Amino acid sequence: MPVGMLLIQWFWARHRYWGAGVMAGLSGSTVLFALVDVVQPHLDKLLADALATEVATVVALVVFTGCSRVRRT
């Protein structure tokens, strides 16, 4: 939750590209929930949550960057 709140605060204070923000939020949330379900049976809960959060954050930032670059052109 703290990572998500930091990303939302960063988005709200600096960028406000609504299309890119929505796409990043949806893709990051989807990756987070899907990866937790896949990884949790193989790892302990804390490690699975941390791994899923890190991967989802990277995916959300990549999607946001890609969508905001397309918007500017």
C-alpha cells in the first residue's frame, strides 16, 4: 500500500496525464493480483507480496512512461 500511495502522490503532484495514469493503474493492479495468486503457493506470503509489488510497480511505471510518450507526439 505505501508504494501505491507514493505513486499516486507523484502522479497527482507532477504529471496528471489521465489516460496514462488510468492505464498504469489498471495494468499494475492486474499484474499485482495475478502474480500474487501465481507466486504465493511457491513462496512464503511476505516474499510473494514483496515480489508481486515490485513487479507491478515496474510494470505500472513502464506503462505510464509509454502512454505519456505516445500522448505527447
